[in-house]
Amino acid sequence: MQSSDPTKGAADEIAISVQVEGHRARVASARAAASAVRTTRAGLAAVLYGGVPLGAAVRLGLADADPRTVARVEPVLALPPPAPIDSF
């Protein structure tokens, strides 16, 4: 996943590779640009903390990734549906 702030230059871009095996994730330097997810910091926050699925972020222009990458990454980043603490 690559994240960059559009207000800064390419030097601000961060590229990482995440490998998930046996319910454990390992993060390392990026290995393949072809299967990258490109987004801004705001887009990354929307996906990781805001509950926006990666596919929706791509459709909304918050991220850029090919469909095969989205299909692989989306289940890893999926959040459970929000549930209110108080029932009404």
C-alpha cells in the first residue's frame, strides 16, 4: 500500500508490502508496484479507520488499485459493521 499527501512531493510517499499468513501480518518495504494501492493519507485513514471499503474508496477516487488487488486486499482490511452501544 502506498500513501502520499498531495500537498507534498513524491518524497513523502510511503510504500509498504503487507503479507498475511496464519492470522499474522508482516510489514516490509514494498516489493511490487504493479499490485500497489495508491492513496493519500486521508484516503488511507478512511479505509483503515473510517469503515470505507477499499473498493468503494477506489470508486470514489480516494484510492487507486487494479480490481485484482482490491479483491485480495479488501478482505484483510474489512471492518465489522458498526454497532451502537446503546439500543434505541
